[in-house]
Amino acid sequence: MDAAEESPRSVLAINDCGLLLIQGGVGTWLVQGSADGLVYAAGERLVWLLPLLERSPADIIAALPHMPLADTPLPALVRFALTAWGEHWPALALGWLESGWPIRDLVDVLADMKDSPALSQPLRCRALGLWQAAAGN
């Protein structure tokens, strides 16, 4: 970290192994590695943030009080997870949407998911329901 970012404003544990999401002094979101202590731009390491989706959105929001969601890497994380490989991460991201996470910027991803032959029928059905709710169908 440089001198402008020495004192983080927000810190959130990503996992139990010491990986941290930190907001630097200039508002930049960083991921601090547990093994080496080095920091990386959070937007370039979204895969490292995926374990956050294993917690409820309410828990994550409570850990980042007085912070607009749009100013965090969380919207990018949810979008990334919806398009991730396999079923686990998309299922967790859909769970966030079903629990009230903002959908308006994800309608395009939900439209792709509801028609994707690569996803299981249950995931496609969940995506369809959310897409219909967001599109007003």
C-alpha cells in the first residue's frame, strides 16, 4: 500500500484463512493476501471474493455500514458469480438476488441464465422467476 492508503477505512474478512477485503484511504477496494500480506485490486481478483457469497447479503452489508453498495466491489462480484462455472457460485448469487439484492443491473445476465442449456433446470427456473419479477412480466 502507498502512503495514501496506509489506514484502511473498512475491513471485511473474506474467509477464515486471513484473506481480507479492505477499503484503502482513497476509497480503492483491495484484497490482502493472507500468506504474503500483499494487496491486489479487488476488481481484478473477484474470484477471491466468491466466499463472501456464502454469507447472507445482510451480514455483508452490516459489516460495511454507511457505505453505498455501488461503491463496493459487491455488485461486480454478484455479476461475476452469476456467470461463473458450475452451479455452486451461480446458485449462491441467485440466493442473494432472492433475498433482496438489487436486480436492476443484472436483468441481462438473468435473461441469459434462464435460457442457458449449460445450467440445470432448477437454476434456470430461479433465474426465470427473478428475470420476470425484474422485467415486470
